[in-house]
Amino acid sequence: VNRNKRSLTLDVKTPGGRDLARRLAAQSHIVVENFKAGQMAAFGLGYDDLRAINPGLVYCSITGFGQTGPYRDRPGYDYVIQAMSGLMSITGPEDGPPYKVGVAISDVFAGLFAAASILAAVRHSERTGQGQYIDVSLLDAQIAALVNVASNYLVSGQTPPRYGNQHPNIVPYQTFSAADGEFVAAVGNDSQFARLCELIDRPDLRDDPRCATNPARVENRAWLVPQLQAIFARRPAAEWVDKLLAAGIPAGPINAIPAALSDPHVAARGLVHEIGAQTGEVLRMVGPPVKLALNPAQVRTPPPRLGEHTDDILRDVLNLDAETISAYRAASVI
């Protein structure tokens, strides 16, 4: 978090802090903020305020519920958004309570939507000189990320149930318990299912009209899945994963985080980086996941300490001298 960034601190409740923020925005392409709706405008740092001094500015506000609507003034946290969006209603055991996802996934989705939208707006600004305001809501982003589940409801009118580790529209596509633990088998189409039947020596399942096609398997999952589970329980998980992969059927182990981060494929993809911190210690962190051919992303600097680069930024960007910076610090503006 915050790698490759510089950190500046400003007290925008002070006139001096607001003035410095406006001067920095005047030289910026992008401003991102996540105060409550209307708070930046109350500081005199809203989009209309900054657009007046920088017409090409791209300004993105990220809030829990957006700038409009009856919930605009509510505080927004990922957990609440997971609950309100319907995500928790489809996550967890089929016969148990709703569960949240193990990471703050609504925050992640909102950040990704914000990044893509900012890039589109910057491209528009480069062509036209016209910036724009971007309103990103965690709730909006999470509902968009319901993808096929939301579409299933909108098409059918049927409330999506929880399926635990099963898939609502594909069978068998779930976890199975092997002799020594669980693994995932993702049988995505009819030809893969036919190969599965050969692998487990059950050609009768391949030919049975109750599971010859995926729609039939979905309809008859309560009959089919226990039969598969009984077979998978006879051998270790790693053996089943190897056999399934050899047959061209997607499968994988259920890794704990240490195993995932030490996986040889993860290492080959360069996902774990090491970089020296200011303290002299070596920090290990997950690196950029996307591989650009011509200008690959790099981890150049460690996450900064809060306000570590305040003086550097004010000097380099605003050309402030040391005496002026010291005066701002004495006045608690920085």
C-alpha cells in the first residue's frame, strides 16, 4: 500500500492548508478524495472551486453511497456495503448465515472502477482540455460487481440463494472433500464432464440424461454431487488435482495464504517483491499484477512515512523556500 508514492500532509481546515492544496491542484492532472459528500466543497476545495483554476483537472470523489440519493450523507464502510449490496446474501454456507468476503472487496472494486474512470477522463482531458468530475460509490461498484448473479435475478425474478462453494449455474463447479482435505474442481462444460466420467470410471453418469448436459446437472445437482463426493473421498486431494489437470479439467488446491504466496508459479510471475525501507529493513509486498510489455510496472520506492515528503513536494512543485516551509510548519499548516 502506497508504494511508489510521496506523502505530504496538509491541514485543510486552516487557510494556509487550503491555499497550498489549491496551488498543488492547479499543477495537477488528477485529484482523488474520499471525504464525506460535500466536505471538500465546504473546505473550498470542491470540483467547481478547483476547476476554476485548472479547467483540465480530473476530480474523482469516492464515497460509500455517492454524491446523490437518500443515503449520500451516510458513512460508508466496506462491511456495510457488502451487506447492503446483496453480496453477503450469496456468500457463505448454503444452510448457514450470510458471510462477508475475506478481504474488503467492495473497497477494491470501487478503487478499480475509479482508476479506469480516471484514465478515461484523463484521455478526454488530453484531447479537449476539458476535465470532469467523477462520482464513485462503493455501493454502485459492488452492485455492478454482482455481475451474473444480479443478471440472473433481473432476468428470472428469482432471489439468488446461497450455494456455499458451489456455482449457481454450473455443475460440478465446487469444492470436494478428498481423503486428506479439500480441493476445487471446476467442470465448465459438457466435454469436460465427459472426461471426468472417464477419469472416475463412471461412464454411466456421462450417458445418464439427468447429467448429460449442464442444465440437467444444475437441475439434478442434489442427486449428482453426493455421488461424485463419495468417489473423491477415496484419494488424496493432490492426486485428484493432478489427475483432473492431466485430463484437461480445471482444478486446484485450496491454499492458505503462505502457500499461495510461495507457489512456484507466483514466484515465476514476480508477484512478491522485496524493497528496502527507510529503517534499513527489507519489506516484502505483493507487486503489480499486470504485465505491460513496453513499460512494465516496477516497485521503485517503499511506502512513505506520513508527511515524509512534505518539504520536498512544496519545494519542488511550488518552489517554496525553506523559510516559508518552516513558517507553515510553525503554524501547523503542514
